[in-house]
Amino acid sequence: MARVAVIGAGISGLATAVMLGRRGHAVTLFEQETRQAGEDLNRDFFHWNRPRVPQAVQPHSFLAPVRAVLRAEAPDVYADLLALGAREYHDFDWFGEHPPHRAGDEDLVTLRTRRIVLEAALTTAVRREPTVEVRRGCRVRALTFGEGRPARVTGVRVGEQTHRADLVVDASGRRSPVPGWLVEAGCRPPVVESHRAGIAYLCRWYRLRADGPRDPGRVQNGSAGPFALAGVFPSDNDTFAVNLVLSTADPTRGALTDPTVFEAAARRFPATAAWLSLAPEPRSPVLAMAGLDNRWTSLADDEGPVVTGLVNAGDSLVHTNPTLGHGVALGLLAAQHLAAHVDRIAADPAGYHAWTARALRPLFDAQVAADRANEQRLTESSPLPDRRAAALAACAFDDPVVMRARAQVRHLVRPADAAYGTEEVDQHVTAWLAARPDFEPRHDGPTRAQWNALVRA
Ligand SMILES: Cc1cc2nc3c(=O)[nH]c(=O)nc-3n(C[C@H](O)[C@H](O)[C@H](O)COP(=O)(O)OP(=O)(O)OC[C@H]3O[C@@H](n4cnc5c(N)ncnc54)[C@H](O)[C@@H]3O)c2cc1C
């Protein structure tokens, strides 16, 4: 049985603690915040000022690995999540009737919920674990080191106290202090790769009225203009978020924090207009978040681990800009791997670092590539994609074979080349195009002139 200290009770820290606790390991989970999620979801979500977890109020949807890991490791947490209002959406639900089943189709499910609901379910689960102790209001201030080369982390320092552990897990999020502590202690520096994503996120929360219309019709959840993207995040308990994404350099960005301007802009995109036409009740101001980046923090360099007795998981390991919604999936996959191999990782973290490079790093690289393309299109008033690429995207919503490929990519089941590069997908796209000789790529959002006019008005 390993003694594990986890820094940070966010989604990744909570999940790591639950999965370790279920294997009988002794876990101490340190969280600097005193408050915890779960007493009143709406109060926790709308009235909890969380400057250290700014993403908590932004819209989330959870990809297939989140559901798969929870159902495998903690089916009770998954059941709680659904009982609290999270909803499952299969990518084939778009068609009403699902196409004939193929192996793996059953996994192509998104969980639609606010992040707080998952946090609440995990918080409750952690309390049920007899070998997990949660210390809230306890900020880890430093690591303690033992002898060895590379140095061995032997525990954490909280206030005046030292807490010893066989393994320390840094799950302290995207602003982790741990790399700085390692450098201060004279360790070789962690290898950090960071790409600034020049993308600003703005969202506003709504709730469908109990006696109002509830069906937005058959509309996709995303729309694209030449310089802005719009999306809808249907969530738990009749809540949904409207989300606009644009370049941080866009001169109209500031004006969009005014709810009237935000809503007028969102009404120019089919996806968000359909949901706003349901006359929902606004539940929040416009919540903006910029300063997004993609960051990979490896605690190993070419010579091997820079320390032993310490690994990172969740955003402190891999932090991705949210356009692809990978964050929590990557956090839970790391938590699951850690829990399954903790004794070996405590003895030598090299295998964990190799696993993260093999299993998670390609997804980070895919996000970086997607963001380069996104940033270019948002700042350069996007050239339209070529006809074939646009057809591939549009065809998925008519053809289940192409939708399956799209869903496999989205849910991290297969890389894009493998999923889209089959003869079957190629034939279906060709047939779709042949049936639409006049098809041309186009944006369904407003032009720059329309946008500027509504912001000015
Ligand atoms: C705008 C936006 C939208 C997103 N949308 C999605 C999405 O749709 N789907 C998805 O899967 N992901 C999404 N993400 C990513 C997702 O939110 C993160 O991946 C996830 O919240 C990371 O969880 P975490 O537990 O690793 O870190 P955090 O949630 O940041 O938790 C870290 C915890 O550590 C605590 N802590 C920090 N330092 C200390 C210390 N020294 N001592 C004790 N405690 C400490 C903090 O208080 C905090 O509670 C989005 C992110 C953003 C920014």
C-alpha cells in the first residue's frame, strides 16, 4: 500500500484520490480552498468566486474517455453524475434513429453537464473512501527532498508541518507552482513547452423556462463566421451556455462583454440563435476568459526523470486550450494510469513519463496544430476550407458513416488520419458531393460588416 499526497482537489486530484482509495492506498488530498462543491449546485456554480479555477464557470462537455474511465473505475460516481442531472448524448442521436451498430459505437457518447456537477459527484465519492483524507484550506507551500540523484521528493510542506509520502502527485492545475519549486531546489528544470493560443472565450449561461419552449429544432451546436465561432453547450438541469470564440486581437472583443451586444452577436449564428429563440432565462453575466495556452510540462528530460517521488497529472501536466474539449479526458486518463501503477511509479516515475509521452502527448500535439489553424482563420478573416474538406465536415451530418469517423476523432478513439482516411469514408464523401454539384464551402455566421454594425449599434 502506497502513501500518496495529492496537491489540488480539482477534477484531476479528486479523481486520482478516488481511484487510489479504491485500490486501498492511503491518500492525503490537499486543497487550498476551504469551500467544496456539492451542497447547492446552482449556488456553487453561479455564486462562488474562484479566481484560482477560472475555467470552472466556462462551459464544458465531456468526451468519451471521461465516461469510460468513470464507468470502469467508479460506476457509483457515474450514476451520481446522471442523478445530479448530467445527460448522455450519443453522436448518432443527431439522426434520431441510430445506424446499424458497429463495435465501439457504444462509446461515442458526450456527457453534457456543467463542470461543477462532476466536481460535486467526485467530492461526495472522496468522502466515502476510508483511506482518503481530504485537507481543505491547506495550501501546499513546498516539497521536501531526500538524498539521491536525481533528488527524491519525500513529501510536502503545509504551513509548519511536513507530510511524508511515497509519491506526491501534482494536480494543482495550470498554474502549478511545482516546476518553480523544483528549480529552486536545484533540480534539473522540467521541460515546458508552451504555445499561446490567441483565442478569447466568452460565454453566458441560460436556463430553459419550465413552461417555455424547449426544442431548438434540428440545429448543429456550432456555427462559424469568418472571424468568430459560436457554440451551444446544452448542460444539466435545463441549463445551457452560449459561447463565442474570437481572436484576442479582435477590436470588438471588449464590447462583447455587454450582455446586449453579446446576445445580438450570438443571434447572428444559426446554432446559438436557435437556442436563444427559446426565450431562456439568463443566469449569468458574460464570462470572458483569455490568456489560454497549450502547455506540456514534463518532469523528465533527455537524461530521465528530473526527480523521483513526484509526478504531475491533469492540467499541471498537460493544459490544452478548450476548443477540442480534451482537458478532463486527459486528466482522468492520467489519474487511472497512476492509480493502476502507483507502486511502480513511486519506485521510479520513468515508466509514467514514457506512458504520458505515448498516450497523451499526441493529443496535445493535435491541439497545438488545430489552434494554429484556428488562430490563423480568426485573425485573417478566414479563407474558406477547400471544397473536399468542407464537404467532409458537412457530410457527417447527413451520413452516419462519416459521422462515425468524426465522432471517433472527437472522442479521441482514433487519430484523424486513420478515421477519415478509409476508403469507405472517401466513397461516402465522393457520393455526397456528386449528389450536390453546387455545393460550395461557406460560413454560416455574420460577415465582418454585419458584425461591426451590430457591435456599433
Ligand atoms: C474556457 C475553458 C473551457 C473548457 N472546456 C472544457 C471542456 O469542454 N471539456 C473538458 O474536458 N475540459 C475543458 N476545459 C479544461 C478543464 O477545465 C481542465 O482540464 C480541468 O478543469 C483541469 O482540472 P485539474 O483538476 O487538473 O485542475 P484545476 O481544476 O485547476 O484544479 C487544481 C486545484 O488545485 C488547487 N491548488 C492549486 N495550488 C495548490 C496548492 N499549492 N495547494 C493546494 N491546492 C492547490 C486549486 O485550488 C484547484 O482546486 C476547459 C478549460 C477552459 C479554460
